[in-house]
Amino acid sequence: MADFYFTMNRDEPLRKLMIAFCERRKLGDYRSLRYHLNGDRIRGHQTPNELELENDDVIDAWIEQMGGAGFSWS
């Protein structure tokens, strides 16, 4: 996927970013993805100040998948 750049105030919840990302990518509800910064999961209520984000930091977005019964190989 191509890069996504977003500018926001440092004290705004990251939910704003997450919603905009999903709308632009036509991914549906922002809560259907998991968001990570340097391997740590982040939540929509957190702010850039809270996470000490800097310009050019990268947030990864992953489609959340629920596990299934799995397979049994014999």
C-alpha cells in the first residue's frame, strides 16, 4: 500500500487519524484494524503527545483477524 500522510494537533486523539485512514482506503470501520507504533499497540484515545510521536514516525495498520478452529494435519 502507498504511504498515507496526515497532519493533526498533538493533543487530538489518534482516532481522528485512524478514521481518516480507513475512509481514504475504503476499509470500513476504523476499529476493524489494529494500529502499532514500534511494535506496540496504540489505541484511538491516545494522543501524539502521549506517545511522544515525532514527524515522520510510522504507524502500522493491520486488518484484525479472528482465529478459527484451525486445521489438523495427520
